[in-house]
Amino acid sequence: NIVAKTLGKEEPKIRIPNWFLVLAANIFVLISFFNKKKPKLTPAMVKFFQLYLHYSNEKARRELGMQFTPFKKSIEKQVAWYRANEYL
């Protein structure tokens, strides 16, 4: 995991099962019915998180001549910014 390595942390070892996320989301929705606040997690969010989404920037690179910063370098810059601004 690039983010964990950049932060100098270990990758999370606990994987939360999907059925548990669905259960938690439904509980949040039920609670929100009573307290009238927006739920922090919904079944629709869980469904979206389970999708494997992969995008390519190749067309933008080819047709528009765009250049992109590699993912690892972007994460390193973000971590440096968060540290410089004392968020980490």
C-alpha cells in the first residue's frame, strides 16, 4: 500500500467483511430516521465502494497532450503538505 509506506506505517491487517458494512449502513439509516441527521454510511455507499473502478488517462494523454504526475509522487507530495501544515 503506497499510502501506508509513504506514511511509514504498516498496512491495515483487518479486512472488514462486506456483510458487516451493509449491516452497519442499515443501522446508520435506521438511526438517522430517529435523529433526523444524515447517515454517515448508507447501503448505496457500500454498494459503490464494492465496485472495481479502473480508469485510464491514456486518451487525455494522447489526444490532449496532458501530462500526469505518477500516483506515488502525488501521494508523497500530499503527505509532505499535510506534515508541513501540521495535519500529520
